[in-house]
Amino acid sequence: MIYIIISNIGLALITILMYIRYSHFRISSSLKIRDLEKSLKSEIETKNRIEEKLNSDLKKEIEQVKSLLRELEESRKERQEEIRLRLEAEKQIDLANQKIEDVKVRIKDWETIQLATLKDSKQAIVDVGSDLFERISQNNIKESKQNQELVDSALKAVNKQLLDIIGDMNILKKRSQTISTSSIVSGSALDNKNSASLQVANIVIDDIAKKSVTEVVSLIKVSGLTAQKDYLVSFELDEQRAKFMLCELAIIKEKELYLIDFKSCKYFKEYDLAKDKQVANEIFKSKIEKYINYISNPKYKISITKVIDSYKMSYSNIKLILAVRNRDDLKLLKDTKFVDNLNQLNIQLFDVNMVNDLVL
């Protein structure tokens, strides 16, 4: 019985001890949880503040980047305009120099003809004088009257021949001056015409045309064609060759060389943006007419083929293509009655999709 009582008392003591320890653990756990909650709340607030600060800094940096991008874009446009003006000036100078050289060659040819004519005239005078001397020597035994008559006759003949020679020289000189003047005038007129034609197109490709060319070039690269062997892009060439690559894209397929010019795209864009379509239509017709004169100029093809030949690209025939953006541009060009003119000049009319079909 005593053992039972002692065991019950021990059990009660153990139970009390466990309850005390449990209560102590519960209280300490509650305190720790409360401290952890305070710490977590503080960290969350700190995190929020850091996030707000980072977002603010990020917005500022984004604005700075946008500002820098805008400045870079403006700088790029200014640079493109400078390059365009410089290349246009260089082309005009090259054409002017070529015309000057042609005129110099013609003038030199006529100087050579004049010298030859003068030389022949001098020789004729010498021959007449020799003949006269011989006659006087042979007839020296004759009477003085006969000699005098012979001398008078010979002198008359010489004077007449000299007058004829001088007249021929004056006529030749006048013809030389007339031909030289007409050559210079025609050369100047041709220069003016070529200059007017060349001013139609922007030598430096504008953004509208470049976008269309870039779309085609991306498809060309996927199709397996090789640059500088199967195709050339004007804005991918070195500066020296780019000056004479007057079209934006040249493609060789099945020995056919396609010269594709996209510079008219900007004229269609200007027409689309115009509010007064009647006025815009007249302006559009004028620009397209000058542009067609530009690409139909024989020197246009010659300049491009020199670049093609410098890469030793093989082709047997040349086709000139006027490229536009879409079918709406094709319709506008047909409505303005320029298609017949293009057909007469053997210029084909493609939109970007038709160029892509050509590549594929």
C-alpha cells in the first residue's frame, strides 16, 4: 500500500514537472514567434522600401536610355544625310569630269585636223613655188615679154590658189569652232539632263526603301544564295563600290541579272500621307517621271554592271526592275498611266512579294 502511495506521489510530481516544462516551452515559443513576426514584418517593410527605390531608379535609367536612343537616332539621321549629300556631290563631280574629258578629246581631234590642213596648205604653196621656178628656168632663153607673161600668169595662179586655200582654212576654222561649241553645248545640256535625273533619287537609301530591301535580303539569306556571288546589296558594299551601285539590290538567278531599284517607295509613302490627293497626284506624277528617266539612263546600267563585274559575277542578260511596296502602289502606278512607258523602256514592275517570289 505504501508503495502504491509513493508511486502515485511520484507520478503526480512527474506530471506537475512536465506541465511546468510545457508551460515554460509554450510561453517561450510564443515569445519567439512574436519576435520572429516582428522581424519578418520589419524585413518585409525593408524589402518593400528597397523595391520601391529600385523601381524608381529603374524608371530613371529607362528614361535616360530612351533619351540616349533618341539622340543616337538623330545623330544617325544627320550622318545619313551628310553621306547622301557627299555621295551625290561626288557622282555629280565624276559625271562633270567625264564630260570635260570628252570635250577635251574632241577639241584635241579638231586641233589635229587643223594642223594637218595647215601643213597641207604650206606644202601646196611650196609645190607651186617650185613649179614656178622650174618654168622660169626652162624658159629663161625666151624673150623677156614671154617670161613676163609667164610670170604674171604663174603669179595669178598662185594668188588664186592661195586665196582658195585661205578660204578653205577659214571655212574649216568656222566649222571647227561650230562643232566644238555644239559639242560643249550638247555636253552641257546632257550634263543638265543627267543632273536633273540623278537628283530624282536619294543615293543614300531612305528608311522606307531600306525596310523593303531588308525584308527581301532576309529571305535571300534563308534561300541559300551567296553574297557577292549570287546577289549584292548596296548598303553592304564598301564605300568605293557603293558610290556606283545605283540600285539597292542586284540578284543573279539562272544567268539573269536583275537590277532591283526601291527608291520610288518614298514617293508612294508621301502620296499616302498627303491630304489633298489632287495636288499630291500631280507632284507624284512629276517625281515618278523624273525617277523613270533616271533609271532608264544608259549610264545607270553601266555604272551598276561595273560594280557587278568587279566581283566577277557571271550573267548573260540584264533585267531592270522598278520595285514598289505592295499591290496598292502597283495600282496607283497603273492609274497614272506610267506602265506603258515602263514597258516601252523595258522596265519591269514588281512589288515586294513578287521580288520574294523571284528569290524563291
